[in-house]
Amino acid sequence: MIRKYLKPSHHAHADARGLGELKPVEPAARREGVPLLGDDQVYVMKYGREYHTGWCQIVGDNWGRTPRALLVTRLADVGARTRCQECDRPFKAAGESSGQEYQMQPRPAPEPSPDAVIPLTVKGVAHGILFLSAGPEYKELLGETAVEPATPLYVGGRRDGILVRLDAARVEPLLIVQLDPRATFRDGPYQVRLRRPLQRSATKPYAVASVEPAPGR
């Protein structure tokens, strides 16, 4: 029984080895946790058979499921991996330039307006979980908002936690934040910033960019 479940993993490892040694490198930059490609860099999956020159739907889907399995490497180090044809489609469909700089970066659209910032109040904190609520007037907007992986709580420019859930079904929508064990809880008003989703496969028009104390606190 155990061998049955281990066998697919063994094959995945074997297939990856046959494509050449994977040599991850640091991306040129990160935007809200998402790695951005620089010159001569591409995306690869830990056990994938293709390399990706841009933020295509396959890359976005893998980032949404298992972000740690998405790696960046140099184009010269892709080995026997083949180029992903899906990387061309979003840009061609949109009629955009196929220039290297454009294709090599995920490009979220501008932040939503005028409701890019929504005020929040503390509903409680317990066992390292912070509960923040928004007013009923923001229920519809937050119902159209997704939570993407590693969405941060910033306090004084420091990451003090991660937003793990948004419950927009309540009369007063609730945001649930897991605090870092080293963080000190800070009472008072907070706010949430919205932006367009980073993933091209997103089903909602907005995503949470970050949560932070309101200005002046």
C-alpha cells in the first residue's frame, strides 16, 4: 500500500532528473510576493517538463496551488525542458508586444478606484488570530475580492502576519489574519488595500493587496 502511493512521486523525481539539474536563482524582484523575471530568467516548476518565459495561465494556476513549487532559473540552465507555448497566448490575444521585458513579468492592472482602501475595526484577537471587520456598505465589494497566497499584514513596514480568509457572507464582512508569533498585537483602526488579481486565471475582479493599521495610528 505504501509503495503504491510513493511510486508516482518516484517517477516525478526520475523524470525531472532526466531533464537536467534544476538551478534556482533569485528573481529580479518581487511584487506582493510574486517573483518577477529579469533578463535571461524563466519560470520552471519543481518537477515540470517545460519552462515559461512569462506569467501564463499555467504559471498562475501553479502559483495559486503550490507557490513553493514555482521557481526561477536562467534560460541557459533549462536543460532538456521545452518552451511553454501557453506563454505566448495571453499577449497575442491582447495584441500586445512580444518584447522580452513585457513577457517576462506578471502585470497586474492598476488598483481599483475609488474604493482601493477599506476601513476596518478590530473585532477580537485570540490564539494568534486577529479578527477585523468592515462596514456593511463594503459587503458587495469584498464579495468580489479574493485572498491570494501570502497576503501580508504590515505594521510599521514590518510583516506581522498573513491574511488567511475573507468572509464576505456576513452582514459586516470579516477578515481573519494569522499573526506572526513574534508580533505584538496593535489595537485600533486598520484598513485593507485592494488591487487587481496577480493570477490571470482569477475568477474575481479584485484581490487583497495588504492589511495595515490606519494612518495616524
